Amino acid sequence: MHPTPATSPQQPEHRPAAAPATSATSGTEPTANVVEVEPTATAQAVVPAAVQPAAGELARLAAQEAGTQLTPAPTRLGDVVPAPELVRPEPAADFTLPADTTIRVSPDPTALAVAERLADLLRPATGYPLPVVEADHPEPAGGLALVLAEQPALGLEGYQLDVTPTGVRISAATAAGLHHGTQTLRQLLPAAIESTTPVRTTWTLPGGSITDRPRFPYRGAMLDVARHFFGVDEVLQVIDHLARYKLNHLHLHLTDDQGWRIAVESRPRLTTIGGSTAVGDAPGGWYTPADYQRIVAYAADRHLTVVPEIDLPGHTNAALTAYPELAPDGTTPAPYTGTDVGFSYVDPANARTYEFVTDVLEEVAARTPGPFLHIGGDEAFKVKGTAYTGFVERVQHIVAGLGKTVVGWHQLAPAAHNEGRVLQWWGTDGADPATADAVRRGARLILSPGNHAYLDMKYAPDTPIGHDWAGLIDVRRAYDWDPATQVADVPAAAVLGVEAPLWTESVTSLAEVEFMLLPRLPAIAELGWSPRATHDWAAFRARLAGQGPRWASAGIAFHRSPEIPWPGSPTDPPAASVPTPAPRPRDPHTGRG
């Protein structure tokens, strides 16, 4: 990304200035001039005119709830989201963290990193020093122990957590399993553990044991940074939300008609021109190689894999403003700041298109340690039939040549199968013969049904931001579906996992991101992690209610859904309310707010 002036503390880092107002309005295909911008930034937050009424309504509702407090209930061993596979409470075996608690950990660098992050999570609220000590055979000894040990039945991400009067022991076969166990431990402590300043209380965990492992290997969320740009620090906070609920993939929608958000050194105008705009003339922005590496590393430290998406052949207006020779008519379109789709595409009959695609994907693949490259493929309405499938097949071949597994929206289904190909299904009708046929030819699926998992859908008719084209998605609708049976004629074995996309045409700030994610993201996370046998709406809403005081303690904006019995709250809070968090104190251990 590019530097933001130090005089703008509330502005997300590194937002370059928007291009002059030459953009077309929504519903009009761009036809005007292009203005290249330097990597400078505005000094104040900009709310696009189109969403100012929504922003004002959120502020009004926040003021309405300013005095509402959520009183946390006592924590029980099973009060965890996602629901663990097996819980065995032992009421007589509670453990209270003493001030001299030590975290002992197996002598392994990956396990040590998990232990250090656990200490960083617990220090601010407890005020305890929590030293981390490596030991060949770590035991709690009045504290916490993280143990790397063979756990064949729990796989690569499962863990065993035991709370006894002598301490807490988490064991797993991998650092990822230890990480997930620490997130469970975090939820077993009082809600005040999320505070960024010391809280005087007793830090007691309920006694017993938990045996846990994920249902699906892929559990993710998508953040659209193309329609509205979000700075690195904002993305890192989104990663924290995902890690809390044991998600393990962050899909970044990096390119679209409104903006190109990742630097490609061989194609610099993609960002200096294509990255200068956003929906509603909001500030543009982009990630430098160093910025992207920071996101990837932060995610990896929390056992998440970044999945970058370069959307092709449609959704490419930002690229065409920078490199018009890729357009079918060779003319330069205007930057686009509306929200229509389907009008732009790179020319599938032009050899230079494939040189461009190769240049871009080579650089993105080289910076991405994870196995996946997402090539989009949706809503290319003007590229039809064999022109579309031929383009997709050539791009799939490029991705395979880079040693990556291709992921694309389910519109890729008619193209020839590519080894390992993954389709992301966002339909609303489970009858999809083309996708079922692609699965029979070897494709695997990530489930993101638009009418259950699209987190840009409104909660209710009066939700001040969001959309309703796929219907309203309240918390129960986000929870009540089964990934294994969602698409007809697709066997459960072909389902790789689930993902919750958040498109940002109407979402302009981190507070609005959090409002749309929470409390629905934990519902999708539970579908991806927990065994189907634990699926129960009444039990889930009771466990989810306990998350509210934790979010409030952390100063996180969230939708106080009337479906959820938030502890200590009015029985029927406003359906569209959203808290406005106070400025978050900087954590002395992580250096972040």
C-alpha cells in the first residue's frame, strides 16, 4: 500500500487519493478519460455520497444503544463456538490462573509461536507476565501446557484440551491444532479476557476435557477489497476474527471493475491507474509487495492461508483503464465507480491477454505460499460459449504451470477439468446440473450459497447497509443449512468446505465490516468445523449469546440480533442496531489497536 499522512489517525493506513471525478455513474458503461495518480493519500475519511444515508442511520442507531450493557453469564465447558466434537465436564476440576502462571510448551518453533501468541492474548486483561518456557515434556504444573504429540484420531487440526485443578493442558499433532485449542481456552475464560486493559477478576476455567477436530478441511471467509479498499491494519483485524472461530482461509477479492488492489511490478499502471478508484468515488488504494507479504505472514501466524483472487475474464474495467489494448475494441474505458456488473472483459481472442494473465499470475503466485489461486470467472456475460470455456481452460493451464491449484466461481463448471480444480458455489438453488457434472469429472466444491453465506445480505428489511437480492440472511438462515447436502447430486466427499463472502459495494469501514460479519460469521464457522450431530439452533443461539459480551469487551461493533438472547440485554433490541466502538487502546504486546 502507499503511505497515509500521519495527520489522519482515524484513516486506514496507506489510502491513495481518488482520481478526479471522471468516473461513470452506476448503470452506465465507462467511456471517458483516464487520469493516473501518484501514491499519495487523502487526509480524511471519505464516505461515498451513495452510502451517506446508511452511515448516518448506523450512527443514529449506535447512539440509541450507547447505554446498553451486556452482562456475561458464567462460562460452562461447552460454551464454545464452534461447538466441539466431544465435551466431558468435571465441575469439581475448575482451574484458576494464578498471577505467576507459566506457559510451558514443547521445544518446537511452531509450537513456541502459538504459546507466545497465547501469552499476548492473555496478558492485557489479566495483567500477568505469563512467561513462556520450553520443556521436553511440558505439564501444566499450576499453569498452562501446550504439547505437541501424536494424535492420529484428531488429524492435522484437532486438539485435546484438559482442565484439571492443577492446570490446563492442550495437546495436538501440529501447531495448527494447538492454535485451535488456544482459541477454545480463550472462550472458556471470562468474557473480560478480551479487554485491552487490566481487569480485576478471577480468571477461572471450567473443569473437564474437550476432544475436537474439524468437519471440513477448508473453512474460510472472503473480503472484497476491490469495491471499497481496506488498509493492511484493517485486514489484519479481520484475520483476527477469522482465527477466533477456527477458520483457516482468507480469500481476498483483489480485482474488480472499481479497483485493482495488488501491485504487479511488470504492469505498474494496474495500481497507479486501476487502483485509484472505488465505489462511489471513495479513495482507492492498493497493496505493495511488502503489504501483501505482511498480510500473508500475519495470516500464517494464525494458521490461515491467503487465497488471492484475480477475477477474469470479466470484472476487469480497472485493468482495462490501465491497459486498454486488452479490451475487445482497444479503446480506453473510464474508471468505474458504480455497482453494475457484466459489462467489462479482457479479449479472449487477443494473444496479449494471455501474456498479461501470465505476468499477473506469476507475480501473485510467487508471493503466495498457499496452494490456491482464485481466477474468478463469474458474470462474464459478454464472453459466451467456447470463447469463455477456451479462455478458462488456458488460464487453468497457466495456474497449473505455476504449481498452484485453481479455484474459481462455479461458472467455471463447463470448462474442461483441471487436476485438483475447486469450484466455489454461490448459487441459491441446489439444483445445478453443470456443477454436479463438474464434480463427476473431478472438481471439488467450496460452498458459499448466496442465500445463506453471503454476509453482504441484510439481516432484516431495516438493516441500513447491505443487499437483498439473495434474500434476507438473519443468523438462523446463516446457520440452518448443511454443506454436505446443499447441491443436488454432489456427494459429501466432494465438498472441500465452506466460505462466507463479504462483498463491499455498501460496506465502507471496518466497523461496518464487523457489523456484517458478527454474529453471522460464527454460524458459518460452526458449519465448517463442528460435526453435523452437534447442529442445533437452540443450543447454538445460547452459545452464541455468550460471544456478545466478549465482542463488547473488545470494543467490536456487532449486530445485536433479536434472535439471540444476549445476556443482560433488552429482550427485543433494535434489529438493525450497531455499537460504535470507542477508540481501541494500543496493545503493548502486539503493537496494535
